[in-house]
Amino acid sequence: MPEAVEIVYDPRKVTYARLLEVFWRNIDPLTANAQFCDTGSQYRAVIFVHDATQRAAGGGIKDAVAQRLQKPIVTEITAASQFWPAEEYHQDYYKKNPIRYKFYRTSCGRDRRLEAIWGRTPRIAPGCAEGHITGARLAPYGFILLWSSSFITARVGLPLVSPLLFVAVRLVAAAALLALVMAVWRQSWAPLRGRWHHLALAGVLVNGVTLSAFHVGMVTENAAVMALVQALSPMLIALSAVPLLGERLRRRQWLGLALGAAGVVLVVAPRALESAGAWGAIRLGFVGVASLAGGTIYFGRFGRGVPLRSGDCGAARRRRGPDGER
């Protein structure tokens, strides 16, 4: 179990992004299971996060650090668990024992190592973590807008072409548009190196299998039942993320999931008893839900941290040298 510090802060006075900057600037992110002269797994560098917003911010600045140092970063980002305060003599040790602490810090080579890693630049990537926090807060609203509009366009387009052709056209158009964006903005494919196969598999599950199952069900089965079964996706993803990704849910979130699942069951169950066609819709719906949840969890495990554009928090880093000069 690593030795850790619990930070209680007022976001009106200091941002979480700034705390991350200070953290990274005072650790050695390149050496596993050690910090300066102290060695052992209890000294490994870890960021313990409480929610997805903090994880996104930590991952964003970790990417910035990797870009700047051009070396593998061993610092972990994991879900926070129970915190046990250390004995009283450990608290504010540097204040209670200033001479001993200064001797330890000097003899341990802490400042020499920090300067060797970071130079004299006070900031790592100004604005990077702040941007990830803002993006993480706005992402759910963008997701709702895109997802709801997708259902509407499907209802309009599916009567005109077959479901699988409709899905193929959508995915090819999306791929062409993203490739055009990459070309126009001269984006690098480097962030995908060694990870593209993970992203491809997640994409097949989230987009290919999920959309195919839902679209076929909307045409051949009961569209209303399909839409309701699809509402189970965020619930299944949230439940799966707890054991598989180490995420934590608050009581209100558990209550919301339970109420949402109950609402779907109350509406879908009577329809399922009305006809055999409804059961077909439910089966296809669950295929789509399982694929969407599986792809999302797989991406969270193997694809997290890949920027939407390689220039996200990267353009400034590429223009800066090791000491921050342009």
C-alpha cells in the first residue's frame, strides 16, 4: 500500500488542475517503485481520483508529461479507496523537524533529481489539465445531444435503405470526415501507435455491433421497445465500471440507476407479454446494450488517454523546448 497524502482544498481558491501541476513538478514520474533515495512499492507515484472528471484531468496532464519528457511515465492513476491517517509525528514533519527534513532532502538528492527531470520551468503544460476538466464536464451534454439526434436521423433514414447499409454509410462517412480533419489540421497519427487495434475493437463493439443490432430491431421489431431497452446502456456501463475499472458510485448514483432500471422494466415488461415480436426486439436490444457496454469498458481499460486530436494539449508542448522556450 503506497504512502499517500490526502488533499482537502477549496476550489474557489485553488483548482484541481493546479494541484496536479504541483504534484507532478515534485515527483519522479520515470522511476517505478521509488521516489529519489526511497525505494519500495510503498513509494511508487500514484494519483488517487474520486470521479471521472478527476481521472480525465489526471490523464490529460499525464499525456502532457509524457510528451514533454519523451519517456515512459510510470505514475499510476487509480480510484481512491479508504485513507488511513499516519501517526501524529508524521504530520507536518518538515515544520516540526526543519533541520532533519532539510538534511534528508539534501542527502536524498531530491532537488537535484527534480531539476534533472523538469529543469527550472515552473509549469508543465499551462491550461492542459484545466481544458480536460472543462471538456470532461461538458462531455455528458455533448453525448446526450449526439446520441438523441442519432436516434432521430435513424428513424428518418431507415425507411429509405436497409439497416446494415444505413450503418455502413454512417460509419464510412464518419471515417472520411475524421480523416479529412486529420489531413486539414495536419494531425499526427503517433498517439495511435501500439493502441490502434484496441481502439478498432472498441469501435467495432460500440459502433458496428451496437448500431447494427439497434437499427435492425428498429425496422423489423418494435421500435419503442428497442428505444427503452437501449436506455439500459448507461446503467450496465456504470455497473460494469465498478469492478472492471475501479470506478466508485455515490449513493445518489446507485439510486438513480435503480430507478432507471425499474422504469424500463415497468414499461418493457407489459409490451413483452403482448407479442412474440416484442421479445425479438428485446433480444436484439440486449445484444446492442451488451456490445455498447463491452466496447465502452474495453475502451476505458485500453484506450483511455488517447486525445481526440493529437494537438489537444499537444501543440503548445511541441513548440516548447525542455525549458519551456518556444
